Amino acid sequence: MEDVDDDIVEKFENFCTLSGSTDKTHMNPKANGKLVKDCFESHYKKYDVKAICDASVFPALKEKGKPHMTVNKVTVNSYLNKTAHEIAKKKTKNPKIAEKDDEVKIIKADLCKWMKAETPHIKQIKQSATGNVDDLTDTSHYTGSHKERFDACGKGKGIEGRVDKVEYTGYVDAYKGEGTYDKHN
């Protein structure tokens, strides 16, 4: 089987950084799942490519005792070869199909084509459809103890805004003339 080109290796590296890793050469299971979902799953829904890659391809290529697969030209080529071979087994219903079979080569070519065409799909955060999110932190709309939960900028006060602290001064909470008992006019 022919080797993969640098564009496909770069796509694998792009998926590696999506899972929070700063190392572009280490693909963890989460990045693997994202790659399969974004690039292959829609084309081969019938054969459950995610299960194939999660169960047999990724574990076979990851480093022994490590949670990641090292991304380089050799492992990417092996990854695509093994994935194509496993899909071909299910597609032809022949578990003994050869790794160099024409069907495997066709599937690998398709996988490479889809890898080149796809980029990681990243969810965009949208503004609320109701449009009243800004009002939720506007303390002028709140009454009672709820208005104590936010400061003047609308930022939550945390525990300070939720708990009434008890001051042991000898006065009851509602008494407004604290400290005036001893003062005589």
C-alpha cells in the first residue's frame, strides 16, 4: 500500500491539539474519537467506524503502557491501513480478507480523500435566543436577598452573596441604631 502524504499527517496533528494537549505528536483516545467522528463516520455509518477505531485500531498503535499514539508518517499510514482493513472485513463479510486486497486499497484511498477534505469541527458558542442573559446579572431587577448576590458590575459574589454572616455585637439584625445606646442628646 502506498504511503500517506504530509497533509494527512498534519490533519492528524490538528486533531491532537483539540483534546487539550500541547504536543501535536500525541493522539489520545478523545482526539481519536473526534477524528473518526469528523472525518469517517458520516461516510461509513453502516460499519460503525468509531467502534472499529476505538476497539482495535487505536489500541494496536498506541505506545505500550501509555495512553496515546505517537503521530508520525508511519503510524498514520498504519492507522489508515488497519482502519481500511477492518472496514473491508465488515463490508465484504469476509474476516480473512487480505490486507493488500483491492477493496482495502479503495477504502484507504477514500479515507485519505476524506481526511484531506475535512477539518476539525469546533462548536461555536452562540448568543442566547431569548436575549435576556444580560438582565440576569443586573441587580436593579432583583429584590430582597437576591440583590446581594452580585456586585455593581454584575459579577457574582460567590459565598459572600449567599450566606448571611452573623455579627455577635449584641444587637438584633433589624435594629438600625447600633452603637447609639450610650449616646445621650
